[in-house]
Amino acid sequence: MKFFLRAVFAILLAIFAFLPNASLAGNWYMGGGAGQSSTDNTAAADIQEIQQLYQSMGFSTSVTTDDTDTGGKVFGGYRMNRYVTVEGQYADFGKSTLSFSASKGSQKALSTGEFKATGLSVSVMGILPVGSRVSLFGKAGALYWKAQTSYAYTDNIMPISFSGSDDATGTSPVLGAGIDVKVSKALSVRIEHERINDVGDENKTGKTDISLTTANLVFNF
């Protein structure tokens, strides 16, 4: 709960900083939701080389990847007019995992890795009303992200065993689009898809592109 409150507070600070003279009456909203996140498997080429190396030595190999997870976000914004909104958002993009194993008789090796990312963004949203209750929208902005990776390897061949972790921070552009359906004056339902490229550091955590598709509740006040 403390982490959630910090994220909401950071979003409000970002919006207030962007719009210091904005009126509070009627145009503010906050919301949140969850859905599916996915990452591009940038380690596929490296794993294929390792797999081929072990196979050339007579090992049977197996690779398991999971590039999808549950992601979630909280956000808040200010409607400057009917067509333009400024929005701040905190998102947890979940994690992706990879596992590699090799075996030959009693000789075995196992390697695992995990990548996860979070981010705080500020975006400008363009809105296209298509009725009294339904609006389409697109948005573009900048995301300040934190990426973390962890890994472990063990085998009984050498034998050898090690593990570690690393993290990186940076900024990337964020693009999104979706549909907003007004349930009442105070409540809307939003379906949204977002894409963020080049999250992570090539030399520390690895670099990947992330997609996040969410269903959200929006509270208007």
C-alpha cells in the first residue's frame, strides 16, 4: 500500500508541475487497471548459440521462455479541453523469464534468468469523441523506467555455480491508443494498448521492447 500511495503522489506532482495554474473543477480524473504485458525476447540469439554449443558436445538441451505476464498501472490526468488531456502514469510491466537446461548422462547444467521493469510517464493524449459516451484516443509521451535482471547458473560438469543481478534506469518514448466508454458522469471504462521501445541497458540488463494492454476504471471529479 505504501508503494501504491507513493506512485499516486508522484503522478499528481508531475501533473501539478506541468499545469501549475489549472483549475481543479471538473476536469481531473484518476484511475487504474491491469492486463497483459509482453516483452520481445532479445536474448533468443544468444541462447541459440549456447544451445548449439552444448549440442555439438552431445548434450540434449531444452529452452523455456515466458515473455508475458500480468502488468498494472495507476494514472491521473487533467482535461485541458474536450480533445486534449495531460496524463501522468505509474506502471509495473511484470516480468519475463528464461530457462536453459542441458544434460548428457549424469552431466547436467541449468541456467535461469528474469527481467522486470517499472516506469513513471507523462503523456499528452488526443481525444476523438465518437458519441456522447464513447471516445477514441491516442497518446505520446516519455517514460522514466527502471529495469532489473537476475540470473543463475549451475552445473555438475566443472562443477560451477554462480548467480547475480543488475539494474539500470533511463528514458524511452511511450505510445498508446485505446477506447474510453463513459458509464456515468463519475465513472468510465478504458481499454488501452501501450508500446515502449528500448527499455533496459544492453550491457547490464539487456534491452527489450515492452507492450502493455490493460482494462481500466477511470474516476472523474
